[in-house]
Amino acid sequence: LAAITIHARTRKEMSKVPARWERVKRAVEIRDEFEKKSDRHTLIFGNGDAIDLADARQKWQETDCDGVMIGRGMFGNPWCFNFEKNRDKDASGRQNCKRRNTHHSSAKYAKSERPVPENLGEGIRAQQ
């Protein structure tokens, strides 16, 4: 197995409870014990409640995992992977980014068999 992502909650919990990063740490410990007896290396990525790069870095350091996924944290900060310090983060910049994301989501739904939710992008149109 080349890589695995550990979502630090159960399917039933979804995002209703905080992610349990101690589970990611435990998975890394189990992997490390196994690898003492093997020539294989499996990458372990953690996922859950990482809100920005600093938070992801902290979770990575605390668990010794190989990487951290940022999911919902991007919604509040769509520039979280932009390393430019002077990036335009004012309200109009955020609105433009949300508008682009809504457009891409609409295009994705149009190509799938799932119907486009009627209220997709509603909050953005209301603010225009």
C-alpha cells in the first residue's frame, strides 16, 4: 500500500465532533512498528479540522504523519495555499473566488448524473 489517508472521525460522526488526531498518531505508530519488519513504506496522511497551513503544520508535527489534507478550511480562506504575502483578500476578492468556485461546481454537476442543487451559489448571487 503506497499511501492511506486517515480521516480522524467516523462516517457517522462526520463533522459533528472534533477530529481525533490521536488516531492518526496511533496509525503512524502502528505503521512504524510494522515497517521495522518490512521493506515497504506506506505514507500516512491525516485529515480533519485543519483550517490553514499553520494548523496543518502543527498537526503534522504532533502526529509525525507524512502529510495533512485541508478540506473545509479552504472555504473560509480560499488562498490558504497561496504563499504571496500581498494577495488581495478583501471582500470583493473573496466574492470573486466564491463566484469562480460556484461556477466550477456547477460545471462539475452538469457533467455528472447528479442534479445541480437549485440553491448552488445562492448566497453569492444575493450579495451581488
